[in-house]
Amino acid sequence: MKLDKIYEILDSIAPFSTQEDWDNSGWQLKLDDKEVKKILVTLDLDRDSLNQAIEKDIDLIVTHHPLLFESVKSIDSNSFLYELIKNDISLISLHTNFDKVFSGNNDYYGGLLGLEGLKGEGFIRFSKLREEVSLKDLLYRVKAINGEEPVFYTGNLDSKIKKIGFCVGSGSDFIQEAYEEGCDCFITGDIKYHTWQYANSLGIALIDGTHFHSEKNFSDNMYEMLAKKIGDSVSLEKPVNLKPPYQFI
Ligand SMILES: [Fe+2]
């Protein structure tokens, strides 16, 4: 399948025109309109995914986070961009268009949290639970996704949660909206010190699902969507070593 055709399919999944103004979803690197046989679908272009792509003769990498945001003024031979060019690997990213789209990152994360009847548009989703849960129960749902990484939160563990708001990635700015929608708890990533304080002042529970863990399932979700549309002519791969860009002890 040609690169342009795959771009068209990705656009039909999450239209690139719906991305935010500051975003750079779409082509990161387009190397000829050659026949694509293998695609790697992953959250980020990092050293591991690049090595996997080189070893496995990948023709195209599809990521959530764009490699390029700012203008490139020079290209170093150690850069990912150079290595992609050298190994003839194209790169397309679906960032804010895939956060917002129905069944995209946000809806998939809601499913992982066991939340039903998701409402909301743009970057935020709400779920009114049929039966209230304790904050502690909800925290353990987040913990089941985050594995051994600690889960930061604020709120009373025994408090009852009836309505939840969430935003994958970095959504601290939406806490006010969640509060105004009557949410008892808001879940997002990249939470700053003052946002914790603000949550306490509002009296809304806040959980840091982390940027990475709330979005790491991009590859599973996109893999399934692409597989349905692409058929057998192109083989799809997921990252063999998906990990956050930091460590913890
Ligand atoms: Fe993100």
C-alpha cells in the first residue's frame, strides 16, 4: 500500500484538520511514495522503537506524539530524524486529533477504567456512574493500568465518587471544567503542585494517571483501528519495549 493511501486512512480515522493550532500532527517525514509493507504503531519515537523499526525493516512509523514541533534549524547525524532518513523510514503522528476523536485516546482510556456512558467532547470526558464507588476503588482501577508506578492523588479515600471527569495526557487545565460539570473526581496527567492545591481548595478529588500511562495504549487502539482498514497487505507491529521516558525506584 502506498504511503499516501495510508495517510488517507489515518485521516479517515482521526481527521488531521481537527488538530489544535499549536499541534503538528500529520507528516513528520515522508520518504517517497513507496510501497509500505510494514508499519510500527507506537506512542513515541524513542530509541527502542527506532531500533525495533530498523531491525524489522519497518517502512512507516505511526506515533501519537509528533517528533517535530518547532522548526528544525539543523540536522545532526545523531538525531532521530537523520536515522529515519538513513533507514528509509517515514513517520506520521496523530496527536490532538486522536485525543479528541470518538474512540480515540480518551474513550479508550475510559474503557480501561471501566467507565460507561462517556459524554463530553474535545479533550475531556465525563462518566456518571450507575453506582457510586469509593475514591480508593477508583485509585485501584488507575493502579491496575499504571503497574508498579506510584499513583498520586488528593482526596479522602472513603469519599464516594458518582461522577468522574478525565483527560488523557496533560489535562490539568480542565480541572475547572470538571468541577463545574459536578465531577467528584478528575483524572489526568502532568499535574503541577498548584493544581493539587487548587483541587484541595475546590474539594474535588484529583488523580494523576500520568501522561504516559493514560496514553500508552495508543498502540493497541490504533493497531486495532488500522488493522480493520488496511487488511493483510500491510503488516502491523506494536512496540516490544514500551516504557515511559523516565524511571522510578
Ligand atoms: Fe500526550
